[in-house]
Amino acid sequence: MRTDKEIILDIENIIEKQIQPSVAMHGGVVSLHSYNDGVAIMFMSGACSGCASSAYTLKMGIENLLTYHIAEVK
């Protein structure tokens, strides 16, 4: 069983390498706020704030990537 620290490092790696580059092209910033018991709480800021597509980006992009690559994320 992996530790929360290992899972958090994996989440941050996916954000840095796969999520942030495409979000940054639109002026947005995505970061991990916290992780606990399979739940990753994300911060979306910059152009993401108030953007109509941010909910879609979170659900269909970020959530799908994290749950696909990290089995512990629910």
C-alpha cells in the first residue's frame, strides 16, 4: 500500500506534466489543494476563475486523468 505522500507526488507530477501545460495556454492555473482518503481537492485559478468551461475541464479532464493513472484517487 502506498503512502499519501507517494500519491500526492504522483498527482503533482500529472498536474505539472499533463494538465498545467494545456491549461496555461488559456491563462489558467491548476494545483492540488489537498489529498485525503482518495479525494483530491484541486484549486483552479487565473483564467479558470469564472470560466464557463472550468467545470468541464475539472470533471472530464483532470478527474479522468487522475482516476485513470492513480488507482487510489476516487
